[in-house]
Amino acid sequence: MDTVVAIFRHYAIPVLSLGLGLAGCWWLATRRNVVEAVFSSFKEAANAKTASPNTRASFKALRALLREYGVKALEDELAAGGLVKDGMLTTGTKPFNLFARIGAAEMSQPEMAASNALLGEAGSRFVVCCNRAENDEHWQSSAPEWVGKASMSQRHRFLTVRDLDWRWFNAVSFGIGGGDELRRAITRMEEVLATAKAFAKADGWSSNVGFFFHVYPHNSVQSFHLHIVDLDVTGPTYEVMKYKNIPAEEVLAVLRAEAAGQP
């Protein structure tokens, strides 16, 4: 009997494990093929997945969908639009990717010099950016041509990163590779929030400040930008954008849960 058990352990269990492993790979490949067959792009699949991406649950769902669809497929999708080349965000003018250009110092906003001076040493990794002057000026406007276009608040700024790695273009792909990449993403996100909070305080904002991301594809610019919004002086555009304003703390909570192996 001992001999039979030993033979079973030596031959049958590895074969069974291999079979289960192959079955798992087949299932994942089939699922990915189904998603790709139904939708022509991750953007299309994600739009169908959720219309209100401002909650922890919806953010988790979009990241799960990205893993199912394929991270490389999203990279290729962005590359096809000229936004990514060799794993990095492009910084030319066609397409014009605003925050990537500012992060790479391909363009500057001289009017933000004093604000960026407030970042101190963090300025080597981050840049504070502003909206168009006319968008800031019309923050209170309820006119149709300005609602959804004007700044969300009397005080509305953006924080971008100098790192042009394409996976930092949007929260949907932060640390998506897991492991050390995910742990580094958590550390950076913690620093992003600390830097944004310190900036708002140093710049004399109210104590009621919101920090938001717009998750791809429910965003308008394909490069990292954290919205910093003074919630004591919001305008009509803030109300219109609420459906896609996911708090940065919720994004960070999802990353931490993934790192801890939580469902």
C-alpha cells in the first residue's frame, strides 16, 4: 500500500496539478477572448461596465476588468492613439497630452511658479498645475457653455507627476502588476496625498478640501492629474462632475486591499 501511495504522489498529483493549471490558463484566456470579442477596446468595455465610477466598488470592478481584458492590450490601445511609445507617455503636440507635457517640462505655466515653490523638495517629483484662466474665471457660471468645462471651485488645482511611465497615466492602472509595483504605487499615492494636502494648507485654502481622480475612461486627459478642490467654494461644474469624482483615499484603500490580498 505504501508503494502505491508513493507512486500516486510521485506521478498522479503533479499531473493533476498540471491539468488544473492548464485549465486555469484556458479559462483566463477564454474570458479575455470573450471580452475582446464583445468589445473593440478596453475603453468601450469599461464604459459598459460602469457609468458612475466614483465609488470604491466601481473602481475595484474597473481594475478587475483591466486584468481580465489585459494590461498590455490597454497599453497597445493608448499607443495606437499616439499617447504611449516604448512604455512611456508621449509629450509632443499631436496628441497634446497636457499633464504629461507639464510633468516632462516640455511646457510650463509661469503663473504657477509661486504655487510650485510651496512644494519644496517634493517639487522634484510633482508639479501643481492650473486650469485655463477663463475656466477659473467662470467657476460660478451656470451657463450651459461653462457647466462641465469651468473649474469645479473658486480654488481648483491639479497635481501631476514627473514620472512618464504609462501605468501612471490614470488610477485604473496604478500598481496593476501587483507585488513590488503595487507596493511602490501605494507609497507614491501616500506621498501624492500628503503633498496635495500640504500645498492646500500652505496656500491658505479652507480646511474642507477634496482630492479626486477621474478613472479611465471617464476622464478627459490621459496623464496623471489629481484634482484638488476647495469644497467650501464649489460651483455648478462640481455638481455635474460628482458622478465621476472618486476620492483619492478610496483609490488608496483599494490599492492597500489588493496588496493585502483582500477581495
